[in-house]
Amino acid sequence: MPSYTKINKVGHKQSSPWGLVQSITPVCKGIAFVSTSSHGGYRVAQGLAQAKFSPQELAVAAIRQGNYYYFEEDCAWCLVCLTFPEHFPREAWDDAVSSVNHWFPQLLQNATVLQNATHAQRAATL
């Protein structure tokens, strides 16, 4: 999982599926990494998530809360990485492919995930 240097402390209470948000790290427009006191994950704006992820991916790997879909940091982060590889370091791509294989093998039948995983594997060898 990538590390970012810019962290915005939350000035007002925001909740996530894992509790109150302590910090938000923007990744790009519509995507941020949120941290709570005990956990975290990627938050993707609803419209962006629905445009980029298949209904199956959202149903299997994401948690919808409010106007966002949340992807847990230990397992589901890989789908965010493979869907938006330009916002992740190249080293993360192989880990993301391995994580999809381990946590979401049923999604490998999905053309989007398979295409993104193949793209990530090819780019990592360049």
C-alpha cells in the first residue's frame, strides 16, 4: 500500500465503516485514504466508483456509506490500486495482483479486474 506525505487532519466528525475518521490523505480527485484509531482504507466517491468498478466488484469488495464506497486497507485496497494504477507506485501493482488472487479470486473472471491486473503485471516488468 502506498504511503503519502500529505495528511489532512479532520476538523469535524466524519464517520467511516471502521469508526470516526482521524485523518484523510487525498490520492486524487474522488479518492482518499482514511484512517481511524484502529483501521482504514480507501474512500472512493460514489459517482467515480460506479463509473470505474463493476457492480460485482462493488458488491463483493466495497462498503457503501453515504456518498462513498470504502475499500478496506488489508484486502480490498488492491481493487483501487488496479483500477487507478497511475496513483500507486509501480511496486504496489504486483502486491495488488496477489491480493486479488488471494482475497477476490471470483473477481478474476471480471474483465475489468483481469485487464487491470494484466496491465499492472506487464508494466512492472518494463
